[in-house]
Amino acid sequence: MKKKITFLKTTIISFLKKNGIAFSILFIATFLQTYFAMGRLSDNTSSSCLECSFFEDAFFISLMTAFFLSILFSIFSLLKNLYLKMVIEFILLAAVWLFWNYTIFVERESSWSTYLFNEEIHYTISQSLFPVIILGCFSVILLHFKEIKMIMESRN
């Protein structure tokens, strides 16, 4: 009985530690990506919350993204193929970031003017492409650093 309790404690602590690291990486990357991609709109007023600052929006977006994606990525840890796992995580992360960037653009710029849907998408992608690719790759590599390191060491 004591062995089961000890095993359960170590399993829970390991799970929380791994998810805590993933949460931190995803939170910081999402926050930075939001500022790099949509920071130009930080002085614009949000149409959904007139008192909300850009910092508050970026903070809560980062918090929600990090929470949900860290849980989802822990489920992906069941996949054995590291490359497949990394590609799926990158695509999901990029899609979520593009969605948030689109939302910010609509709230802070497009809703105050007459943009067509195609123009909104074009602007969002053009402003987001570089930050999403750079920070997305960096985040996924950081999330799997130990696994990548073990693969590299086993090749030598």
C-alpha cells in the first residue's frame, strides 16, 4: 500500500512539473508572439472592452492558451513518433495564435472601420507569419528539448 502511494505521489509530481514547464513556455511564447505580431495595435481601443488595455488582453490570451494547450500537449505525449508530435503541436499552436491575432485585429482595428473579411485575414497573416513561425518553432523545440537531446546523443 505504501509503495502505491509513493508511486502515485511521484507520478503526480512528475506530471505537474512537466505541465508546469510546458505552461510556462507556452505562456511566455504566446505573450511574446502577441506583442510582436499585434503590438502595433496596442494604442487602439478594444471594441469589446473600452477599459481593457492591450497588456490585459495579451495576458489573458496567454493564460488561456497556455492552460489548454499544456493539457492537450500532455495528451500528445502518448504519441511515440517525436517528429509527428512536434508537427501536430506546431500546427495547433500556429492555428491558435493566428486565431487570437485575428481576434485582436478585429477588436482593435477592423471593428472601427470597413474591412472586408479577406483584408482582415490578409493583414493578420502578414503581421503574424514571422512571429508565429519563429516563436512556434522555438516553443516546440523547448517543449521537447530532452527528447531531442537524447536522440542527438544516441546518434553519436
